[in-house]
Amino acid sequence: MIQTLVRDFGWIHLGIGLFGNFCFVVGSILFFKTFEAWYTVAVWLFVVGSTGMFVGSLGELAKSLYEAREKRMEKRRS
């Protein structure tokens, strides 16, 4: 189940990573002095964004590992 999710739905990892990047950028902008009233929102966007980037990267890593394992298995069969 997990292997299928990781391998066949790689676009999900990309989407999570992009969402994380977007939150990270918006959170960074909200740290400017002009948006001082939004400081708490900026911190949470930073946390959510960095978490999204981390989860997206973990998904990509898992996908790469599954694909590498499949290639090794194919070579052994040949």
C-alpha cells in the first residue's frame, strides 16, 4: 500500500513540497516590519512550510529508493 502510494503518486510529493515552499515564502514576507501584526501567522506559515518541504523530500527519497530497488531486482532477473 505505502509502496504504491509512494511510487505511483509522485505528484503528491511534488504538490506537498510546492505548498511548503509557498507557505515558506509567504511566511518569510510576513516577517518584514510592515507586517509586524502578522508575526504569529508568519511563524506558523514558516513551520507549516518547512514541514511540507520535509515531507515532500521524504516522499521523493522513498520513491527514489523503491525505483533503485526495482532496477536492482530487474538486473538480477536478466
